[in-house]
Amino acid sequence: MENRRVRLRFAPSPTGGLHMGGVRTALFSYLFAKKHNGDFILRIEDTDQTRYVKGAEEYIIESLKWCGIEPNEGVGFGDGPHAPYRQSERKELGIYKKYADLLIASGHAYFAFDTSEELDAMRKRLEAAKVVAPQYNSVSRQNMRNSLTLSEDEVKKLMDAGTPYVIRLKVPRNEEIRFHDIIRGWVVVNSTQVDDKVLLKSDGMPTYHLAHIVDDIEMEVSHAVRGEEWLPSAPSHVLIYRYLGMEDKMPLLAHLPLILKPDGNGKLSKRDKSGIPMFPLDWYDERTGEKYVGYRETGFFPEAFINMLAMLGWNPGTTQEIFSLEELIQAFSFERVNKSGAKFDPEKTKWFNQQYLRKKSNLELAELFSPILKEKGINADAKFIEGVCNLVKEKAHFVSEFWSGGSYFFIAPTTFDADVIKKRWNEQSAGFIKEVAEAFKNLTTFTAAESEATFKATAEKMGIGAGQVMQLFRVCLSGVGGGPMLFEMVELLGKDEVVKRLETALNSIK
Ligand code: GLU
């Protein structure tokens, strides 16, 4: 085991859009693989054809690309030495059947011919008898139609007649199954709680339980990282490896904690209403007609999304919160992944985006803001746009807020905050606005400092406290009572525009 090459796979089923919990599983696998110079594989687990959703595979690939956590092997990423990487295609290699046959031959799996009606009847019987977990197991299988209860002859006859059958794992009674999970430590389960899982379905398709084991063996996977919801099936998986005589090929297991609702009550739902997306990209579910908005389309930066996700269940053991992908790779370990659920925090999620927004240069921000401006029909000077970004970025979480918070930089206001006007507009303050506009006209250079000094000198001359007219002055320029640093805004707008706006305000405010 120690000498194994580090190889981790992300193995989603294409049953819908990949939600953020899935992305976190991929992220943790990616981080560990990269940290140990290993491989990160994308395998598509599409054995359940009834749950197959068109477009889901492409969505998964695009999401990983957007997040910057690209596999170096697998579907959509140039395949690799173990192609194909789609289970439906791997079935054609005959590998799943081969492993199932090995289990049959060693007596650890058996054929079961029960119809769905018979299975239903069994469940009802067990429920009526108040059996806590009604399942097909070492006890109930004795009353069912399978190769353990039927004679060899009967089995042959059924097979020859083409009767549909499944292959089930023969789980022993009352045996302790122990396995180690890197996050949870030792886990011990009694086999009585483990059902005889179906390994191969009647259509010849393997179930997840068999297929992922065969593929993890064949693809030489060293660590299997997945959500906590898979923990209950892990004992069956341990038995399968054991019965195949391939325990040495079993990957180390890591079951990640659940992502919980913001109030900590239960698992985060994909229909969460906190206003923060649950999916990396927009996703449209054709079957239900439901639309889910994506982090990308909401204006999140992939770096912020990834950073936030890493902190959901993992911590660096220090107070550092902002990590680039490279830093995450260096710092990551499964030892620092919590066992208990991680609460999703919508506000913190926005905070992460804000941190990354602030890190961007004004030029980068201007490039992101320009398409929005274009859409609004605004044609502005590149340097001016950069200047606006510089001023409005402090209060924003998203670039899209630059417009809602700063459209007045591009379009002079025609309405003025009524509350401020009501409170502050009077003969004296109007006189001040007129006076300050005149004083500005005489300035030959127009910096923030100069305009501020002129503003204060004018107020003093008129015997008015600068604080009394400050907000009114802002409203005359922008229409609104709040915004970025006032005289920085004045400098950016420029003398002519400022004077023009003050004069317009004087003519419009009654
Ligand atoms: N196909 C499984 C899923 O959709 C993969 C679980 C695993 O990684 O073993 O979650």
C-alpha cells in the first residue's frame, strides 16, 4: 500500500447537475492527488440507465474546468491508460461479469430469481413481523428463490428458460466487519446489518457496488473519497474486496462530512433558499423543468467558490482563510477534515467573493465590468471605468453590483434622494451649493484634496458646518445619499461634470 502511486478518482453518476457537495468531493480528491504528485481521474458511473440525464456529463466536465480542478485522466480530459472511463463502455470489456463470476465461483455470491412482486411480499412479511431493517439478508434469503435455496437442477432449468436473475453478495451472519476510514478512524459493523447487495442486475449491468470496486481495482485507485451517504455501504464493499482476495488493492477510504443547512438542521438541499447557488453553473433539469442558478452566472469567481468549498469541512489549523488553489494543495490533508457536518454559511460565501474581488486590479475589474456597461449602452473611457471600479469595489461583493452601486458615474442623476432633500435642502444650503460650484470653476487643478479644501473653505466662509451640507452635496452629484469616498468621486467625475451636476441640481430641486 505504502508504495502505491497516489491515484484518486471523482466518480459521479450523470443523474443531474453536479451540486456543490459533489464539487467539494472532487476538490478534496484533486487537492490530495496534486499534493502527492498523483493522478486525478474522472470516471462516469452511468450504469443506472434509468437515471441517466442528458447533458449531465457535459455539465460535470464544464464545472470542473470552470473550477480549475481538471482531471489528468478520464472522460472529457483526454482519457488515459485505463480507457474507457465510462462504465457503460467498460461493461463491454466484460470486466464486471468476470468479477461477479469470481465471486460466484468462490461461493461468495449467488443467483437470485425473485420477481419484484416476490420482493415486495418479502418486505411486507418482514415489516409485519416488526423486523427493524427489512432486507434481503442471511436470514430472509432462506425463504426466497435463489441458488442457495433451489437445487442445482432447478437453477439450471430457470437459467435455460431465460428467467431473469440478479447476482447477490452472500453476506455472512453475525460477523464483525472492520475497516479504517482516514477521516473517521476505525468503523466496526456487524454483518447482520448488511444486506445481500445486488452486484449484477438482470440486464447484465453491474450495480454501483460492484462496478466501482472493479474499476477502482482496475484503475489502481489508491484513495476513494466520497460523501458520507456512502458510509453505510462501505461494509459490503470491504467484504467484496475480501472475497475477491484483493484486500491489498482496496483504496483507503475517506467519507466526507455532510454539508448542512445554514441553521445546522439537516442536509443542505439543492433547493436551498438562502439566495446563494447550490450548483457551480446554471443547471436546467429537463425532467422537472426546474432551473438552478450557478455560482458562475451569479458572478462568483471560481477561486472564491473553491476557497469557500475547501473550508466546508476542512480547516488548516490556523486562522488563515484565504487560500489560492496552490496554497490549498500545499496545506490540505484528510487529517484536518472534520467528522461532523459542515454548516453552509451564505454570508461567508459572499464574503469570500468580496475578498477575491478586492484582490483584483482595477484593470481586471474594468475588463469584467465593461461587458455590463456595454449591455447598458454605456460608452466610457477605459481609464474612467477603472477609476469607477477603484471606488465602488470596496462595498461590492460582485462586479454586477458596480452598476447598481455606481451607475450615476455614467449617467447624471435626474432624481435626488427625497429624504436627504427634505432634511437638508433650504435657502442656505442651496446657496452653499451655488457658491461651491462657482468656487470650483476657479480651480485650475481638480484633485480630491483641492476640491475638499475648496468645499470646506466655502462652508467656513458662509458660516455653515461642512458636515451639514456634505450629504446634500453628495446627493446633488449622484442622486443618492451613500457611496464611495466623496472627494475621490468628485475628482473622478472631473470639474466640468461636477459643476454641471451641481447646476442641474440647483435647477431641479424645489
Ligand atoms: N457514483 C457514485 C456517486 O454518484 C460514486 C461514489 C463513490 O465515489 O464511490 O456518488
